Amino acid sequence: MDDSKKLSAILRRHAHAFAPVFDADLNADTVCRLDFTESNRLLQTVDLRNTEAFYQAVQQLLQQQGARIGVGGYLENRFIYRRSPHFNIQAESRNLHLGIDVWIEAGTPVYTPLAATVHSFQDNANFGDYGPTIILAHELEGITFYTLYGHLTRTSLDGLHVGKHFSKGEQIAEVGPYPENGDWPPHLHFQVIQSMDGKYGDFPGVATLAEREKYELLCPNPNLILQSRHLPG
């Protein structure tokens, strides 16, 4: 079994071991799945380069489902990245989302689901990028893997250093407001990564459709950790 499939199997075996990433219950009736593909007619009518308009549209999508928190996005073919040239600097646009987004209020605390050390961190400050980002290293059954947390507050990076230890369930950050979070409506981008491939403080969160097979192996489903009933796991 290759390491990527092995990691998914390990995460399934340890499903009982993860602490919540939020205080909020991602299985509650006040949580809903949000769709950011081209079938989302509301977002088709919004100027997504205007972050306030984008934010109001997200709030409307939540209200339509009677929800306060939105989740979704793993391997979703999204059109919303057209708002930023950061994702469209090559022949084929990057539209395939590799993590899960949790659309939740700015200032919401974020916790590590397992004991961790800081692998790297930085402020990826391009318009439409991650903004403040933290990458943690974890180990299960002798396998090292990583979790990435994007769109944080800048103060979340204060006091960090490579190798800093966090206990399971310890707060590591807060969800950031725009524009400091990369200029997005407030949400957490949560991603699982099998190998950092030498990258530091950043890792692709969106890929081209042609790269799906590669990144599906490299970045297992984050819902193996989040375990929201509103998403496939």
C-alpha cells in the first residue's frame, strides 16, 4: 500500500482520536453544505472580486438553508477562483479545491485535532491567497503527515516558531476577517497533506483538473478528521 492510501486508512482507524477543530458542532442542524461550482446561480450574479458582496452572498446562502456555518469543497470544481489572477497564471486555471472550507465567523478559535509541532507558517498575502497560514506536523502509527490552516488572523502567527509543540485540542489560531485573511469571506481552509515536498508555509490548496489524481493521493479527504455528517467521509 502506498503512503497516501496508508494515511487514509490510518486516519479511518483513528477516527475516535481526533479533537474537534472548532468548538462548534459540525454535525448540527445549523450546519449546511455549500456548493461553489458553476451550478451556484447566486454566485454567478455576484462580483466576486468585491469581497463584501461575496461575503453577503455567502450569508444569503446560509440563510436559505437555515444555517450558521457552511462546509464543503473537497475536490470540488469551483469557478470562484476566477476572482484572482493568483490562480490563473498558467494555461489551465486551477479550480479543483483540495481542502474543506468551513465558512464561520471571523474570530472563531481553531484547535489542533492531534498533538502537533509547527512545520511552518507565513502570511500568503496575495489577493485571494491563504493569507496567514499555519502548517502542523502530526504522527500516527509512525507516519508523519500535515494539516494546513489557511485564512487566519495575522495575530495567529505571533509567537510561533518551527518545532513549537501543541497538545491535542489546544487552540492554535483564529479565523481571520477580510482583507487580512487573503481577502475572502471569513472561513477556515483545512487540508490534510501526506508530504510537504519541500514546501514551507504554503502548499497548493487548488489544482488543475488534470492534476486531480496526483493531488487526491497527496491530500486525503479532510473529513476523515472533521467528521461532519454533512460531507462525504
